[in-house]
Amino acid sequence: MGLYSLITGRRGPSGFGSATSAEEVTQRIDATHLTAIITGGAGGIGMETARVMAKRGVHAVIGARNIGAAENAKAEILRQNTNARVTLLHLDLSSVKSIRAFVRDFHALHLPLNLLINNAGVMFCPYQLSEDEIELQFATNHIGHFLLTNLLLDTMKTTAKTSGVEGRILNLSSIAHIYTYKEGIKFDSINDICCYSDKRAYGQSKLANILHANELSRQLQVAFTHTHKHIHLSEEGVNITVNSVHPGLILTNLFQHTALLMRFLKFFSFYLWKNIPQGAATTCYVALHPTLKGVTGKYFADCNEVTPSKLARDETLARKLWDFSVKLINSVSKKNYLGFEDTI
Ligand SMILES: NC(=O)c1ccc[n+]([C@@H]2O[C@H](COP(=O)([O-])OP(=O)(O)OC[C@H]3O[C@@H](n4cnc5c(N)ncnc54)[C@H](OP(=O)(O)O)[C@@H]3O)[C@@H](O)[C@H]2O)c1
């Protein structure tokens, strides 16, 4: 799927393309048996994802840091579809404490979990540390979703096993993953203000989204192969796929730090941009479409599989990021719980 397809909307091998909407890509899909968590589902692409999923019958659990905005989103979804099942829970992905509280609140609902849509994100923020003292874009876009996914994985495994329905995890990445720091991820200076670039820090966090999806996919596949060979599949099979997507260019609140510049650029490059229903299509396609059964560790744009950057395909880098993320979260948890070593 190249520039020509993006501009013309020409459809790729999946039968869908850049002009396809989330509703079109999920037409005739009955998802009434599914429960999904959608982070950042109170606005932008996340809200459209929640709306369309709910329209197909999914019980949509929206994780939002702004509950007022989430209530408005829920009211709008219900206004269009009185049967929609939408639950709101508070979630601030830049806070380890908030993520743990969200997971506790979710578990208290005693719901199954089939789909985890790691959608929330911030972009091009001026240098800032999160409450856990991690650079804000890395903290929100990667570390928050990394921890959330790990904390929800057992529930997803149980759901997949008891229901026999494949679980799916999806990370919202971006084409911007190609524009990162020279070394990909700045492991030795993740919080350094001196060489901070708001653009490269965003690219770094979006690269991390792909590396995370790929590494988790590999780990689950190894577990699956292992169980096939040595244990009883019926007891231990991990029927969960993990993929990442670039949704396209959509003028949402994500551009709040460069709003004027973007409006100006959009004027001259309108043919590269999508509307929000088109922007949610790749997410809904990868999350719900039956043809993607068993497809894992892949990257999608315009509803078709594409190849991400060389760094994004680097397995050693992905493993290193995994270990780094675990260490970072454990160091935060240690601080929060006054010396109690809490491992994720
Ligand atoms: N739009 C694009 O062109 C584009 C391109 C490539 C990739 N993406 C990716 O697509 C995803 C969705 O973007 P979007 O365009 O829909 O942006 P958006 O309209 O700004 O929506 C982002 C959502 O994330 C939430 N969020 C931000 N920080 C959070 C935090 N700490 N905890 C919980 N929620 C938080 C926001 O909540 P608040 O309302 O409280 O801020 C908002 O609901 C992002 O991951 C983005 O990187 C977007």
C-alpha cells in the first residue's frame, strides 16, 4: 500500500483501502459475544472505534482519563444505538498507580476480555515528566500500555481458553515510528532533557508500540508451540494475537501541540488525510475481521499488512525494550509502595 493507494483509495489485497470506513470494514460481523477495552475511547479514533464496535455488538469498556468527555462519548454512542453496551472506567496511562486501579476496577466487573485496543496517545508534547518521572510520551504511549497489557493478559488468556474465541491485542502505532532517535530507543537517556526532541520522542514511543506488539506476539507463539509439543494443548494453548497499526493521518486533538501548523499543512496536502471513520477502519479491521484469524506480529496500514521500519523488525531491540520496560515499571512500583518490590 503506497502513496498512490493512499491518495486514490485503491483497495489492497484485503479488499479494503485508505478510503474504507470502520463501519464498512465490519459490515455483517456479529460481535455480540465479545468484550473490548479501548483506551482513549472518549475522543478521536478511539471513540469511533468504540462506537462501531458497539454497533456490531461488542461490550465496549472505555478507559478514559477525562470521565466528563467519556460520558459525552457514551451519550452520543447510545443516542445512535440504544442497545449499545458501553462501560466507562477512569484510566490515566501516564500513571502506574492509575493503571493498577483501572485493572482492579475492571476485574471487579467480572467481565471476560477478548479485545484490548491500546489506542490512547499523546503527541509532540513539550518536554515533561509523568507523575512517575518518565518522559511523558514514552510513559503514556508505551509504558502505560505495556503495563496495562501485562496486567490484563491472564484475564485474556482465561477468556480465550474458556470461550474458544481468539483474543486480539492491538497497539495503535504510527508511520511516525520511522522518525525516532538514531539508536531507536534511548535506553541510557530516556529522560534526558538536553537532547529531547518532541517529534523524535513521539517516533520513539510509536516504534516502542510495534516492538512491544511483536515481542508479545513472539512470546505467546513460543508458549503456543511449546504447549503443542510438550504439554496438552487443551490445557495451555495461548489463543491470542498481537498486532500494531498505523491509522492514517487524521486531524484530531492529537495535533493540539501543532494545531496551527497542521491546519496549514493540511490545506496543501488534503489528499493525504483521512476522516475519523476512515481513521478507525484499520483498528476495527484488525480487531474484528475473521480473515485475520491467527495473524499475529504484523503491522497494518489502510487495512492491509505492510512492512514497518528495520528497527521495528529488530527482535533483539524488542527483547531489550521488554526487559527495560519491566525494570522501569518495577522501579516506579518500588518507589510507590515504599520498598515493596512489586513485579508486573
Ligand atoms: N490522528 C492521527 O493522525 C494519528 C496518526 C498516527 C497514529 N495515531 C495514533 O492513534 C491513536 C489515537 O489518536 P487520535 O488521533 O484519536 O488522538 P486524540 O483524538 O487526541 O485521542 C487520544 C485519546 O487518548 C487519550 N489520552 C491521552 N493521554 C492519556 C492518558 N495519559 N491516559 C488515558 N488516556 C489518554 C485522550 O484523552 P484526553 O481527551 O483526556 O486527552 C484521547 O481520548 C494515538 O495512539 C495516536 O498516536 C494517530
